[in-house]
Amino acid sequence: MRFVAYRDAQGEGLAVQRTDGRLTGLSKSAAKFPGALDHLVPLGREALVAAHGVLANAATIDAARVTYLAPFRAAPKIICVGLNYVDHSNETGHKLPTYPTIFARWNSSLVGHDVPVVRPHVSTELDYEGEFVAVIGRGGRHISKGRALDHVAGYSVFNDVSVRDYQMRTLQWTIGKNFDATGAFGPSFVTADEVPAGAKGLRLTTRLNGQVMQSASTDDLIFDVATLVSTLSEAMTLEAGDVIVTGTPAGVGGMRKPQVFMKPGDVCEVEVEGIGLLRSPIASEPM
């Protein structure tokens, strides 16, 4: 099942992407509207199946006339993982981590597919980071690795856009990861049954203005999805709707020689095989 959150002239809505690529869905004001994904995922798979049935039989949505929204905009936690590919850890000069490097994003930083990522006027060091996310469907604490994937509802695509000079001003990366309109997310939420277990073996590609900048297999993760879920749950109670942003491979702009940063007018695409393609035009922050 593939769900797309959107906004059109009737307001916010939820659609499903059919096998032929069409979107069919309902606006929030419709009598049979099943609810947003933030509401549906905590209710469990049966709720998602029921919602999919309703939306699949709804009217076709003109994708050219909608604004895509981030699939989840009220996640209890957005947990990001740094240095989680061997090649990226190497290119940054860090030793391979023996424990996940964790930082947080806020919902206020999120934007949807085809919605501009904004370069702030205080910096020119806007960098891409193509990633995929795992969405928790069933919460818990002290989750075993063997059962961890039972707690994952599905996956999506993310561009963990970073303002590098702000990120590196302190030992904590949080400020450089939370500028407004820098967390591109979408276009769809894909349920776990649509991809291999743990989203393994998928090709992740980041393109800037059509040029491939990152290319890796999700098999190259140092800490795979099951390990992340289990490890995080040692410290905190994971909740349904939590989003885990799993990390980026080598090729980020800040590590290139010469460096390559995104500028207004650029277009960045992150594509994860079997999950989707997330496109982000780059715009200037209004003065």
C-alpha cells in the first residue's frame, strides 16, 4: 500500500497511489475521509487496510494540481542517524562507529515532495543527504532485534538537508539540521510488505541537477533497521508514528573537492528503489 498526503483547493487530503501510478483519494472535509497517516498508523495495519480500500475507490486526484505534504507531520519523535554508511564515515574522517550516532529533527523543518527546500540567507552551505526512513507502527521498549521489524509499519524517502557551517559550529549537530524547510520527506509512505524485510538490498541514489552524487545499497548500512529499532528502544519507549531517518551514504557536497553546495534554482532528487523518488527544488529564503 502506498499513501500520499496532499493539499488542494479543497484542503488537506490523503490518497493512495495505484499500480498504474494514478492517485485516488479524499479531502479531509469528505464524509468518508479515513484520517491522516499520523492518526492511522497508531491504529494498526487493519486501519491502514481499511483506509486504503476507501481511498482506492475514491475519485482520481490530479497530481499536477496538488501540493505534496510530508507523509507524517506530527511524529512523536524524528530520530536521525549519522555516519551510518561505511563509505560516508570514511569520507568524513571518522572511525567507524560502534554505536549509532543519534540526533533529532523537529516536525517544523519538514516539507513535502516538489516543495522548495529553502536556503537560509545566513548561509551558502546547503548540503544534500539522501536517506530512507523507517516509520514505527507499534511502539515498545526493550525490543529484541529478532522482533524489531514487527514494529515497523513502513518506509519513505528523506533528504536530510544540512546547513553545514551551522552544523559544525558545535559538537552537537542539531542546529544545522533544523532550519525551516530543510527536511524533505515523501512523496509517499509505503507499507513494509511492499519492500524486502528491513528495506534491505535497495538502491539509493541522489541526483543534483541530474548528476548522480550518491549511489549505494541499503545493505551498506552499518546499523540496519532492526538494529536501530532495538538499540533505540533500550533508551526510550518508541511510539507508533515515530520516524527513524537511517543515514546517508558517501558523496555529500561538503566532503567533495571542490565542495558542492545547493543553490537557488537547483533541483535535488533522492530515489530509493521500491519506495519512491523525492524531488526538491531549491529556493532562497525571503528577506
